[in-house]
Amino acid sequence: QKEVEQNSGPLSVPEGAIASLNCTYSDRVSQSFFWYRQYSGKSPELIMSIYSNGDKEDGRFTAQLNKASQYVSLLIRDSQPSDSATYLCALRGPGRRALTFGSGTRLQVQP
Amino acid sequence: EAQVTQNPRYLITVTGKKLTVTCSQNMNHEYMSWYRQDPGLGLRQIYYSMNVEVTDKGDVPEGYKVSRKEKRNFPLILESPSPNQTSLYFCASRIAGSNTGELFFGEGSRLTVL
């Protein structure tokens, strides 16, 4: 089992809809969770981080964390064509210096 | 402008021909790291460095070497490249004590080994 699992997609949503991206992880002691966005041909960039159970909102983005169920999700409200990208889930466990990345979910927002 | 610079951006080489991918950052970050990205496998860490002269293996270090003689530079060395090292490589850096997870990535180096 991979440490971080994501559906590769593509996830296709119409412009203005809510896009829901999900990520599950296997290591129960993971403490820090991150969402990176990677446009085609570009490098990843951090868009959200979350450390405790519940929701964290930043503009159109909401990260949700449920440690008991070992999943983290990213909601994008009012999706725009410019949101079309691959979204990488990443986590870090206690005492680990490196981030462990999922393979990413490709999101397509249709105009 | 704060940035991580990698060179070359694209390289085609042949099996066994030593190559070096350079990485330089201008943000005075202590922590630097190399990742490779392959379809379906995501980003996997090759090596990392917590500071000058301090390096350690990541998850997939076989076939690679690194050095950290200066704080700003962290080159990746492939002594004898093989076709399974064909990949997209990213250098990244961050402040050593940062818990935010924000890695600053270079633009990537696409390597093809024939």
C-alpha cells in the first residue's frame, strides 16, 4: 500500500462548480498535511497546509483533515479554468524531515 | 527575486556518461533536497541536506551522489546514468526549522538516458 493515495483522475468539473480532491494515507502518526498545485510543465507550489482535524479555509480553497479516518481533502469553490492542474497531497510524520507526496490528481475545469 | 535555479533544464545523454545537474538558491535556506517525479509514482526524494557538509539519503538514493560545499548550491551527480534514471528532477529548498512544509522548487530538469 502506498503511503499516500490519490485518484489520478482526471477529475472534470464545470466552471463555477465545487471540485473535491481526496487523499488517504497509511501512517497514523502523520502530523502535517499539505496540498501542492502543479501546472503542466511547471514545478509544484504550496497552496494549503493543515495540521489539526477539521476545516481550514483560504479564499476559494478549503482543506479538510480527518485523522481518525486518515484522509485529507481539498475543496475548490467556484472552480475556474485556471485551476486546471495536478494537485499533490503531501504529508510529514513526526521526526521526518522529508515530505511524502502522493502521485497527484489531475483536475480539469471546463469553461 | 527569490528562486531556485536548476541547470540544465533538458538533457539527453547516453548510458554511462557522467553528468551533473546544478541547483542554486538565493534565499539563504539551510535545507535543500532533490526529488524525481515519475508518472504514477509522484515525487520521491533522492537526497537531502540540512546544511553545508551535511547530506543524507532520501527514499531513492541509488545511482546518485550529492555534495553541499556551499550553502546556496546542491548539485546532483549521476556517475554512470542508466535508462531507469530517465525522469523529471526537481531541486527544492526551505528554511531548516520550518514546519510549514513550504518547499520552494526549481523549474525542473528533464533527463533522458538512452
